Amino acid sequence: MGRRNNKKNNHGQSSMNFTNPDEPLNTVTRFEDAEEEIAVSSNLDDSIIAGDKATEDDESMCDVDGSFVDGGDNKTSADYYFDSYAHFGIHEEMLKDVVRTKTYQNVIYQNSFLFKDKVVLDVGAGTGILSLFCAKAGAAHVYAVECSDMADMAKQIVETNGFSDVVTVLKGKIEEIELPVAKVDIIISEWMGYFLLFENMLNTVLYARDKWLVDDGAVLPDKASLYLTAIEDAEYKDDKIEFWNNVYGFDMSCIKKQAMMEPLVDTVDQNQIVTNSQLLKTMDISKMALGDASFTAPFKLVAQRNDYIHALVAYFDVSFTRAKITGYTLEANGSVSGRCGQAMFSLQDAILQDALILAHDILFQCCRARK
């Protein structure tokens, strides 16, 4: 999945309100992540098919088989893919996403009664920031599970900040590690990826929920909603797609179709939106089954002005409904850069007229990765 080089992007915020969704839209895309393939298909346009990553059939986002080996350390390409979470840059990016990080911090600190004297499981702990929040809020114990080498740094961070007696960092896959306790009271995770489910950490959270969460325990966040809208983006299309028509005097337009097949991750300005937004799916993380992430949703997008539609844009929000003090909603639909941003799917140009209705079905399917 590609990224735009958006000069307007900066760290610090990742949220801006779009119009409240009430109607849908349609697209075709395919994601292949480390453990599962996420396919979104529709009959709107053949130009929205994302690229490939051949993967191994495995239940964990931490386990994949690669075909390239670096002779220096015998790591496969897949090892490097997953070990990207051991590099500091990605964690710096996440921690500097102030809206996302502060939302978790506020939920935990302002609802400390949820955490006081409770046992917490942090799934995909990274640097351990959420675990530290929970410990500071009064948790009896926090088990921070991280499958990358960042777990080693998380242990040092916990020790440096004086929480070694409260936070235990466990290095490994959720599906393979054993907790020192039979059950936990709370599961917390920052599992959301591009297009909400790209990265496939949700299945890991659901596995942990089914194995370790007590009855009536809390999963945070516990609600997630996926939305669709359409945008005008002629500047980007000219820069990235039409560019291939004339490259130093040569016609390379055969690449255009491939360029349009790759979903893009970036932020969208409010003035680019040319239709309403449509709610596609709301998921209850505390109750849903693994198969519930596959769904078909009808949608209807209504043009709000005369303009072009260059791309469909999917975005999401998550909610912490178990938080009794202040209902927080974390939105990945902003005008400023956040780690998730929006997933954008390029389309052939289509002239819109005010009040024109685009109505289709969208199929979102999680299925087994190809071997």
C-alpha cells in the first residue's frame, strides 16, 4: 500500500470531523498482509486493485515466511518486514501522533476506576506506552506482549520508569506465549491499521479476548466503524498517474493501470470531498467473531457539487464505550497526518453533477493468505 508525499502532513494531530455518515459507495481492492488477505471487491471500477505480498498461512501477524535471505544474519525478508516494528522510526511516528496517543492516555487516566487493582493485557505493546498509562492509573498488573525486538527496549523503559513491579513485558506472539495468570480483566491494544483492518492485528486481539478475558471484561477500544466517501484530487492524479504518459519523451502509459491499482494511504482535505460519507460497518470488538470482519454493504454516495471524482476514500473511527467518564472517539479521518490516515482507491475520472447518486455494493472479505 502506497503513501502520498503530502507536504501538508505533520505530526501532532490525526483527526478532523467529516460529515456524519448516512449513505455508501463501492470499490475493488485487495490487501495481503502478513497472515491474512483482506479483499474488498465491487463492481464499480476495475481500477482499484491493490498490490500483493505473498504470505504464509498463519494465525499471527508476527509469523510469515520469506523467500529472500540476507547472508549476514540469516533473516528472511519476512523477518525484516515484521521486525520493522523493532525500528525506532515507526514508534516515534506512533508516539508523535498526539491525537491517538493522548486519546488513549485520557481514556485510561480519566477512567482510572476501570483499571484500579485490575489485571491488564496490552496486545502489541510496542514501547509499552499503553502499559505505562495503565500502571500509572492503578492497575494491579499489566502484561505487555510484543512480538518484535522492541520488547527488549520496552523492558528497559519499564525499568527506567520504575514500573517493573507492575508491568511484565513478554516477547512473543499472543498465540504462543503463556501468561502467568489464567484470566485478565482488561485487554487494551492500538490494533487499528490502514483501512482499519490492514495489518490484521484485530484477529490477534480477538484471540486474546477469547482465551484470557474474564466474563464481562473490557476490551479497549470496543467499537470500530468503517466509512466511505469520494474525493476530487486532480493534482495528485496529474502528478502520479498522468505522469506516465510522457516520461522524458517516452510513452510509459502502460504503467498507469498498475499505478492506479495500488491503494494509497494519506490524509484528505475537507474541500476535496465531493459526496456525503457512508457508514459501511460497525464492529463490536467485545462480541464479534473472527468471521464478522467479512461483510457486504450496500452504499449510496450523493454528489454535493459539480466536480470530478478521482478516488474513493475509506476511513474509520473507534470508540471506548466502557469509559464511563467522557465518551471518547478516536477518528482516523483527518486533514493532518496520522499513522492511519485514509485508504484511497484511485478511479477513472467521472463527472459528477450536484445530487447525482452513486449506488453500489461493496464486499469486504478477510480470507486466507495465498501460500
